Amino acid sequence: MSRLKITQTKSGIGYKKNQKETLRSLGLKRMHDTVVKEDRPEIRGMVATVVHLVTVEEVD
């Protein structure tokens, strides 16, 4: 199964509470933090919520 490398590129300051909580749920605490998650529909949905704050790459 493929994996997603998710990097926070913008701060969550000034955005809605649910978007800040989504960043936390993904494991991103500050700018330029990177996490690697399994490519699952739940993770894709979280990324779609904060797509303007993160960059996503597929890794093997």
C-alpha cells in the first residue's frame, strides 16, 4: 500500500478551529513538520480539509 508524505507549509493561525484540529490529528504541530501516513480514505479526507496548509507527496 502506498504512503503519503504530508508537510505543513502554512500556519493554522487565523483559520477555523476544525482545520487546526485536523492538523493536530495528522500529527502536525508546527510549520515544516512532516509525517508519513498510510494512503487511506480517512487520511485523504483530512488532507482535503487542510489542503491549503499542507503539501502532499506519494512515497513508496
